[in-house]
Amino acid sequence: MLYREDPTKMLTIDDVTKPGSPWKESPRHTPNFGFSTSAYWFAFRVKNTRPERKWVFSIRYPLFDDVRLYAPRDGTLDLIYHTGDMLPFHNRPILDNTFTVPLHFDDRNEITFFVRISTESAFNCIFSVMEEGRFHDIRAREKLVYGLYFGILLVISLYNLLIFIKVRDKNYIFYIMFVITHGLFQMSFHGLSMEYLWPHSPIWNNIALNFFGGQSIIWTVLFAKYFLETGRTAPRLDKALLFFIIPGGVQMLTSFFLPYSIPARIGTMTLIPFPVLLWLSGFIAYRSGFRQARFYLLAWSVYLAFVVVWALSRFALLPTSIISEYGMQIGSAIEAVLLSLALGDRMNILGEEKILAQRNLIEEQNQSLALQKQYTESISRFVPSEFLSFLHRDSIIHVELGDQTIERMCVLFSDIRSFTAISERLSPRENIDFINAYLSRVGPVIREHHGFIDKYIGDAIMALFPGSPDNALRAALCMKEQVRILSREHILPLPVELRSGIGIHYGPLMLGTVGEEHRIDTTVISDAVNVASRLEGLTKKLPADIIISQEVRDALENPAGFRIETIGRVKVKGRERPLLIYSVQDLA
């Protein structure tokens, strides 16, 4: 095949057929001149060895703007066909996405044809002459391949759209838009959009390729950024990825007002570094332990190999071949499937991570509940839970300064007789050990009888019994017995007999909180507290270990269950009128 470059685009058929015209032999079977502002003439001789057959001349690259075929007719070379993607689709002699025209030999069996091509796209000249029947067979097979390819993209888009409706993950939108815009770019690149989508709009067809190509870059960047979480997994490449939105946006926007070749060159120049950057982003994310990058990395590894071959062929750095011609379709189909798998794999991984996170959360909650339980138990050793209950508070954190309530209950005061004299003969450690041993015996007794300890005052105890006064008396008798047992065990390093004194009074009590902003304590304020304390003090002077007031005696549910003896009336400090008091000896 011979060719001639026409930089001025002014040469006519007469100019290029003059004797001595500078024709060159094409070194390649399929000439490729990359992007060029020149027009190119081609001359080829066709020998018809089978006159009964019909023949066609086909140019498989569908982006040429202007294609003219000249053939000898009546002794002159005439323009017999004029086509190109800047003309409506119905003007083509054979309605196909390629530029295909029938060849007429008349009675001659050998003719020289001339073809003039002018375009703003790349010069990727794939010429062929074949029988018309064979051409239609080949085109039918190719259309089947195209149908499978775009069918795959459509099905994958719809499938992932349904998933998006369910999971509402924006990565699916980025992926769907990438697949759609890339599919429309491929349809425009192969002339199928001109054939099926907008056959009467050659101007829009000339815009569409760059418009959808730029969009495809933008959606690919957004998908990569958010799917791989490059801000965290590959922070250095994150900004580089965002940079590619600029050429994608420029290619998309300038397609409306700049010559086709300018945005086309911008888009083509990004096709080599851009997939490499996407591959590196996936590789670094995967190396950083980001498991869901594995299918993403595989997808771009496959696509990158095919795109590099395709892009190099656009700049005439590689000869045209089936792989270079259909590399983007093959690579993008495999890539689309793998990226869809990557999204599914991501959801599985996120599901596993969610389950693991829920397990960890449950474990942390259990630990927190256990710690809270320990905290509550610890607090209850300082502030009785019964006290909080009377204040109508569920937790110590809800207690406020000034909380108060009034309840009727028994107040019990208990003390070890002569403990001051005993403690002077003990070391500090022995004092503490003895008090704790004593309190560990009587504390459970109080709780067993439905009371609670309000205060420890050295060896003294102040306990409250909100229920029946009978409980307070039974507790007092058991406490007295525990002191006797403790005395017999000789836990003190001294030859002394331990005795206790207990005073009990029944009446209204005010329970509340006192203090200031940074220090709050619970307390009980009432005349009943003073009386109970005075009764306990009387056990030091009277021959009785347990003394109760008349109020307690009158409030007993079962007074016959106790051996109670009347002591008489006594005057106690803080009371003007004498009190009638009783001694509790034992259970009846």
C-alpha cells in the first residue's frame, strides 16, 4: 500500500496522481500515524480474480471525520463514495459502525483505488478488501462479541444498582457510574453509539467520546479513593489520585468547545500513568493489610496490561493488532467483573469486621458491666444501697446535695464496753485487726435481720431497721451472742472478757445528704438517733446489755416472742420528760 501525507489538506485527486508525485511505501500492513493535523492519501490496487463475487472495501477504525474513495470511471478518477463520522449515519453506503463501501469492477479485473482521509482523531488505518458475504459474516460475529461485552457491563451495572438500593454504600454508585460512562466511551470509540444511540447527531457523536472518557476518569478516581480508603491506606497517592480529576474534568468540559483532538490527546495521555497509579494504590493498600484491595489489584493488573498496549498503538508506538484494537474491551470486561467481585468481597469483609466488632463490643460491654457491678458493690460498702433506695436514687451518681426523705424506723446503737481502756493496751495494728474481726461478725447479723449499717464510729455501730422493730431486737440478741463467742475465742492478747451495750429507739428519721459541692456525705438527723445513743450509754450504768424505749416496745409485732423486763423511767440528755425503758434479756 502506498500513502502520501498532505499537510495542507489542499491536494486534490489530480494533484496526487500527477507523474512524479511523492508516494511512499507503507512499512506496515496497517499504517498508524497517531494524532496528525495532515490529511493522508492512500493508493491500493485490487485484482478481481472472481468477477462473479461482490467485494467491499472496509475501514474498521470508526472515528475518521472525512473519508473519500476515488475510482476510475469513464477514463477519469471520480469520487464515488464520501463518508465519515461527521456525516449522518444513514449516508453510509453500507449501514455499519465501520466505514465500508462496495467496490465495482465493471468489466475490468484490476483497479487502483485512492482513499483520502482527514480527521482530528488518531490515524489508525485498518483497511481490508473482502467478499461482501464474508464481510457480513465477520461483522455478525463482531456484533455478537460487542453484544456480549456491553451486555456484561449492563448486567453488572443493574446487579450492583440493586445491591446499592439495599446497602446504600456510595462505592456502588461510583462503580456503577464508572461502568456506565466507560461503556458509553467504548460504544463511542467503536462507532456503535453512532449506529444505535444517536445516528442523526454527528456533532454530539464527535463530543461524546471525550465527554464520557473524561467522566470515566472522574468516577474511577472517586471509586478508587473511597473503595481503597487511600486517605488512610495510601495517603501519598491519595492526592495524586485526586489530581487526575483535573484532566478528566478538562477532557469532559472542553469536548463541547475545543477541537476534538485537544481533549482526545489529554485523555489519551492519562491512559498510561493513570492505570499505573490505580494499580499502585491497590498494591500499597493491599500491602498495608487492607484485605478488600486484593480483587481490586487483580482487576487493574489485568486491565493495565491491555490498556498499555492500546494506548501505545494510538501513538503509533506499537503496530495495530487485534489485541491493540480490542484491548480495552477485553481488559475492561474482565476488570468490571473483578471489581464487582471486589465490592462483594468488601461487603463480606465488612460483615466479618462488623461481627468481630460486635463481639468485641459485647465483650467490652460485659467487662464494663462487670466493672460497674464491682464499682456498685464497692460504693455500697461506703454508701448503703438501702440509703439510696430511700432517697429514690438508682445510683450514687444521681445523688445530689440536699436530697432528703422522712421514714419511721428503728435506730440501733452498739458499743464494746470499756474498749477505750482496752485499746490503750493494744498496738495500732492490733486495734484495727480486733475492730475488723468484731465488725465482720456483727455486720452480717444486721443484714440478715433486714437492717443496714449507717455508720461505723470506731468500735461503735449505728444501724437502721426500716421494717418491723422485731428485726432490730433479734439482731441485737444475735450481736450480743457474737460478742460472747468472740470473747471465748481469745482473739485479744489480753485476759479480758468482752461485753457489748446496745440501745434501740423507734421513731421518725430524716435521711439526706449534707456537705458542699466537692464533698457530700449521707446522714440521719432525728431525735430518735439521740435517744438511741443515750440508751446505749445507759447500758454502762444499768445491769442490762440491751435497752429499748417504750416506742420500740409498743411497735413490736410479737412482743410475746421476747423476754422483756421493765427498768423504769429515766431522764436522758436532750429530753425534758423521762423515758420508760426496758431490758431485753433473750427470746421467749
